[in-house]
Amino acid sequence: MKYRSLNANAPMVDFREATIRGQAPDKGLYFPMQIPQLSNSFLEALPSMDKTALALQIMQPYVGESIDTNSLEQIVKETVDFEFPLVKINQDIYSLELFHGPTLAFKDVGARFMSRCLGHFSKAAYNKTTVLVATSGDTGGAVANGFLGVDGVEVIILYPSGKVSPVQELQLTTCGQNIKALEVMGSFDDCQAMVKDAFMDKDLNGHLSLTSANSINVARWLPQQLYYFFAWQQWLQMGFTTAPVIAVPSGNFGNLCAGLMAHASGLPLQHFIAACNINDAVPAYLRTGQYQPKTAIPTISNAMDVGSPSNFVRILELFAQDHQKMAATMKGFTVSDAITQQTIAAVYQQYGYILDPHGAVAYYALESFQNNHPDAKGIILETAHPVKFPETVEAAIGKSIPIPASVLPLFQQSKKSVHMQANFAALKEWLLAQ
Ligand SMILES: *Cc1c(COP(=O)(O)O)cnc(C)c1O
């Protein structure tokens, strides 16, 4: 498989180079030259395939010759080494729980896959790669956990001081080894700007081999397709004969765009719902045909506080820049904080199910869609465990959330971070001294 830059001004590359670079030299996002098509025999075998075999079949065409089959099988096995249960909330709405990985959010799959691919490549090249990543919360933990102990890869995570939840902060500051956390005295936008400046800086790029670990990177983006296959398998096992509508809580739109890739390769899903908080550039585009990125506004579903979603260009590409085509497959909804909070409370009272704020945005969007499509049954992607957002969730349900056993050891550890002023000069000085 070859990848081209969506800015169309850079050479084509293979999977290995796309992963190592992150972004093309012309600042474009990489996009596969073809979308592999699923065969009928694959679709027939799918309901009973085990996760590793399925993941290998889906990822192999995208990886191509960059990784041999045995190594890739080991990589995907470790990537999907936990549960992805489809849980019934009520007659019409099911929850695909993507929070059973080590850091309790869906980003674990992408981070584990990417880290192992990069580890594989750096083993072959004998040179060290430095992953530099800004996080508003969940990415940091997933990347820290995914890359922990991976030979040949150093990880540096920038996070905004005081603006991530206690569980999120412990997850990204307690790993040690090859993981370092920089606690920036500023906002998430400041962290992201510092990282972007670093990728542009000649001195730093001469000194370090830098790459990013957000969903711009094909190795983090593409494995997210697997969720939709796991959903479909369980949907069939439950006895449904018509395809579900899928509601995806979205920020940077990597997850939803991965679902669209699975759909384009032949996975029979009915319709996609782009569920956003008030940072709703994509729902607004779906309504009006006008795309206007904005500055992000903070909300209680903070992992979706993105004003200018990076993966929107990939979605445009998938629909050949055609607004009508896109609007025929996707519908957007905007959900306020007040409604998100009410939804968490109502779903808990009526069905005993505890949503996290991101899942709640998806739930409300799906329910709104079903008001006009009463026959449509659907699935929300529950992207994080509610314990990652205790203040919001506990206020809504009126009691404390049981802490999963896997999180308890975190509270025994102490945070290790390097404090840093929110400017690029401080980051550069620190990086050059590494
Ligand atoms: C990152 C994240 C999202 C948004 O995913 P995108 O792929 O950026 O659209 C949604 N929910 C949670 C909990 C997240 O961590």
C-alpha cells in the first residue's frame, strides 16, 4: 500500500514512512491510495472470526510489505488484547464499550498499534525515535501506556497543568522509563502549538527524529476501524438482521473517519452520526455545506473540544469533496453541556447504565435521530470509562462511581512531571538538552 499526501505536493510513501513521518513534508495528511475491498467470503466468515485473525486481515493490506506477517500478527494480537463488549442499554440503543483497555479510553487501540509498529521499525533502523504529543487528557495516558518499554522510542507528553482529571494525570505521569511528562503552565491549545512549532524547527529536527502520536498518524488512525467490525460481529450474534446506525462522539474525527473507511471497504453499516459538543464545525457543515473551523470552547466532554478537526480533510476525500454525498451517509448533532449532564442522569435513572460525558453526547444524538427514524436501532461508541470524569458523572447520577480494580494501583503512585512555561523556547531548550 502506498500513501499520498492530501496536499498533493509530496512524494508517495509506504506505511513505514507514513508512520515514521506522521505528517507529509507538505504538511498534508497521508491517505491510502486504495481502499481495500472486503470479499464475500470474508464477510461470511466474519461473525465467528477471532479478534486477532480479524484484525490481521483488516490491517494487512494497509501495512503492505512494511511489516512481515508474523510480526504483524503479534502486533495486532497485543493491540486487541482486551474486551470490546456490545451492551444493551434499552430496546433501541446499544453501547459498544471501548474503555476496557489499560487506560480506560478508546485511544488504547490506536496507541498500542502505533507504538508496536514504531518499535518494530526502530529495531530495524537502530535509531531512536522521539514521539512528541500534546494531550487534553486521554491521548496522553494511552500513548504513555502503549509506548511504555518499547525499545528505541522515547515519548514526551505535554499536558496543561490543572486541566486534566486526576486519573488522567496519574496515567500519564507515573509510567517512568521511556515516558516523560511535561506539565505546561497553560492551556491545551498552548501545548499543541508548542508541539507544532517543534515539528517545524530545524535545530530540533537535526537533533532528534521527531514524530507525532495523534490521529493524524496513519498507524493510530487506521486500526480504529476494528471497533466497527467488533460491533458488527456482536450485532449479528445478537440476532439482528438489519444494519445499525452508529453514533460516534467526535472531536478530531479520527474515530468516525476510521468507521467510514470500514464502511467504504464494504462493512454493512446503515448510517453514521457525528455527535459533537458545541465545538461543532462538522455538524454545521453537514447542515449548511459551509465549513468554518473555530477556536475550541471548553466543555465537560473535553476530549472533543476541537475547533478545527484534523481528520475532516480525510472525510472530504472519502466523499470526493461532495457535500450531498457526505450528508447522505452522515448526520451531525450538537449537544450542549446541560443536555449532556441531563442525559447522564436520565439514562442512569431509567436504565441503570452510567454513561461518561462523551458517550452521553452520542446517546442524545442517536436518540434525536431515532425520533425521526423510529425503526432505526443503533449503537453508540462509549469512548471512555465514566471514572475518568468523576465530577461531572457523580454530580449527574448523585452517587460515587465504583472505581475499576485496574485503576486502584495508580492511586498508590506519585506523579512525576517537569514543569514548563507555555512557550516554545522553553520546550526547545529542554529538548536540546535531552
Ligand atoms: C479522543 C476522544 C474522543 C474524540 O475522538 P476523535 O477521534 O478525536 O474524534 C471522544 N471521546 C473520548 C473519550 C476521547 O478520548
